[in-house]
Amino acid sequence: MAALGGVRYLVLGDMGEVGSQGPAFHHEIGKYAAQCGIEHFITIGSLTQESHKAYLSNRPTGDARHFDDMDSLNTELVQNLCKFDDRNLYILVKGSRFMRMERVAQALVKGVNSCS
């Protein structure tokens, strides 16, 4: 994803089954996303708060937002994406199964198709 041109979004939910290493793994992902130049870093879940902090520590001017609920994330994400008139828009949605990240993908398809 880092090698792609255009606008890049990473939407990240908590990783499960990581045990006591959870905070460290989530920190590492946020740091890596920042170092790779991901412009928009969106997180949801309790553990991804660590990812959010790490991203901002390594890319203070980056667009990083953390959400506590899926509806707020989906609403804001679709509103922001509708502002782009760019075919080079890339969105990676990733999280453990228990986070039900498919809801983000479904909201994107429904919402972006209704952009005017």
C-alpha cells in the first residue's frame, strides 16, 4: 500500500488473540503506517488507541482519527471520501473478525455509490 500513488486510507480495528503483546503490536502498526507515509489513519477499538498514538508520534501532521463506535466511523469516513474526485483512492480495511470490519466495507460501498 505504501508504494501506491494517490490518496491512501488505512482503517484499522483491534487485533485479537495477541495476548500480553497486544499493546506493543498495535503500537508497532501505528508507527509503521506513519513511516510508510499513509496519509489517513483511522482506528476503532480499545487496543488501536495505541496505534493511533504511535501514528501521531511518528507523523504529527498526519490525519489520524480514533473512533469508539462503528456508526460514527462509517459516517465520517464516507463523508470525507465523497469529497475526493480521484480515481487513485486506496482504502485498506483490516481488523480481527470480532471487530466485524466488513461493516466498514459495506458502508463504503453504499455511501460512496451515493456521493453526488
